Amino acid sequence: MGAKYYVAMRPLINEYHTVHKEGCPFLPDDEKRIYLGEFSSGMDAVEEGQQHFIKSKRCIFCSKEHKISNELPSLSRRINKTAIADKLQIPISNHQTLFCCLN
């Protein structure tokens, strides 16, 4: 059993009508959307939306199946400790790195 999908009747600035999954915070009000049906994937829902409006595309917020990753790298991956130490000319230590992050 799939999720319920809707297409917005009013296009965005780029002239595309967005296809939303039920529960999306950007889903238009009842009178401003068309029910497309239940689909197992967002791409199937977009194809159905294109039957109503040729320029239809998925909502980037509610179609999680196409997102790459929501995970951020850990702090140690984002900070190059040696580059910071070279530029500041200070020895590397966890205490100093923590102090720099807090300031």
C-alpha cells in the first residue's frame, strides 16, 4: 500500500506544479490541490500529475526517496585540525580544539 499524493493547482514561479505526499507541510489547502491517488513511489505520482499539468515535478521537501543523505559529517571530519594549527602556529590538542569551537 502506497502513500496518497496530490498535485498543486497553482504553479510555482518556475511554472511547475508540485506533487506532494500526504502530510507534507507545504501541501496546499483542499480547494487548491488535486488528489492523484495512492502510489508506491513519488515518480509514479509525478507521472500521474503530468496527466493534469504537463509541467509537474515532485516536492523536494516531502519526497525523501530521492534525497542523498541528511547526515552531517562528525565535527572531527569537518574540522581539519592540522590546517588550523599550521595557520595559528599552535600545538594540536583536543582541549585547544574544543576551546576554539566554543569561542
